[in-house]
Amino acid sequence: MGLLEVSGLTKKFGGLTAVNEVSINIEQGSISAIIGPNGAGKTTLFNLLTGIYKPDKGTINFDGHSLIGLRPDQVNGAGMSRTFQSIRLFPGMTVVENVMVGMHSRLRISLIQTLTRLGGFNSQEKRVREKAAELLEFVGLSDKGDEVSRNLPYGDQRRVEIARALASDPKLVLLDEPTAGMNPNESVEAMSLFRRVRDERGVTVVLIEHDMRVVMGISEKISVLDYGQKIAEGSPVDIRTNPRVVEAYLGRRATAEMEAIQGEKQS
Ligand code: ADP
Ligand code: MG
């Protein structure tokens, strides 16, 4: 049985079916990718899984329980956490505070209480800070904890988001375009971070990703969405050689990239 079993999931926005009868199984301990052109419904799928949108149809079973009707905080409490396509840190808060935010579902006292208490350093706050520091070390930012988040380079902000997503001790983490905006070196480093999330912390990973080196480099299974529908699924080799995928996505992308390169040459 999979850790996450999605069946027939459907979401319409007016006349547009953003996610159309999508079924996906995610095995415990796996690394999977969801790919597809812009507007294919990838982020909407994550929003359905995490309780931001309610599906019009379909089932979501996670760790043996249905998630339908749960709020995002309840989904997080059930063991699923995520990062966002557009970074959503509290820009004025420090890096360590942003990671502490991710632990709130595990805390008895509120974060605001923790952050605003004058004096007094209770054992819970100490544990929270220690854990945040450990997570920052894990993502390679141990010396950045006291920096204001907005001052960090983009790639580092994405790492903070991953640390925050891990702070609730999830079973599954959903990463929405985690290497967007990274340079090629940063993407390669991020790839090894995603692998360590699974290998060292035992967290199952699903990522939406455009960088084909990352997708082909770490995914055990790739699911391809196009116009809201899953059009293919399989190993990296299956996907790379699937004519439908090449036509719908890899081909179009390659064509667009070629045109961009030619455009640069001409200008
Ligand atoms: P992807 O992440 O694959 O690029 P999205 O899931 O963001 O695609 O979007 C899929 C489609 O659903 C797009 O056509 C998008 O415009 C539409 N869409 C997404 N969210 C909403 C919304 N809240 N209201 C209306 N349309 C939406
Ligand atoms: Mg998206």
C-alpha cells in the first residue's frame, strides 16, 4: 500500500478543469517528480493534497486516512508538509524564526508567545531553538540563523523553506519547483539535499520540477500532467522515450529553448 493514494482527483475553476481525474500512488520512502508544461495543474494538485482547495471529485488517502475536508493545518498535522512555488517566508523575521514557524503544529504554546516573551527561557523554547538550529545545519545554513530572511540569496531562501517544511517532522514533503531561480551549481547541490531528506530523515519526497537534470537525476518515478490530466508515468527512461511526453512537453520545451537561444543570437 502506498503512503499517498490519490484517485480520480478533479478540480474545476469555472469552465476550466485544472486537475482532471488524476490518480497517483506514492510509495513510502520514494522520490517522485511531477512534470508538465505551465498551467498543467501541478500546483493545483499540491493545493488539493494540502487542503487549500477542496476537490470536486476524487479521493486522497494518506497514511491510511482520508484527507478530504481537512484544513491545511490538519493536513500538516497528519504528516504532510510543503514548500511553495513562490517563496513564502516571513521576510522580516530571522531565518531561525522562520524555521520555528514550521514547528507550531507540534507546540503547545503559540509561536507569538514564544517569540515575544520577555526574559524567561523555558525548556520548550530551548528545544524548539535547538531543533531549528539542527534543521538549519541539515540544509547547510548553520551560520545564517540570525540573518533577516529577506537578506538571504534566493537559493538560500529556498533552503530555509525546506528546513521549515521539515520542522513538523513530516512523513511526506511536497516541493513546488524547489530549484526555480537557482543557478546550475545550486540546482546540483539542491538535488543532493532532496536525496538526503529521504536517505537521512526518512521523509518521502514529491517534487514539481522543470530542471530535467534534477528530474531525471533523482526521481524513481515521474508523473506527467498536461491540461490537468496524467498523460504518462514511469521511470526516467520510460518518460524520456515516451512519444506522448516528448510531444506534449519535452518537445515543446526544447523547441521553445531553441527559439530563445536563436533569439539571443539574433539580438
Ligand atoms: P502549473 O502549476 O502546472 O503551472 P496550476 O496548477 O498553477 O498549473 O494551474 C492550472 C490551471 O488552473 C491554470 O490554467 C491556472 O490558470 C488555473 N488556476 C489555478 N488556480 C486557479 C484559481 N485559484 N482560480 C482560477 N484558475 C486557477
Ligand atoms: Mg505551478
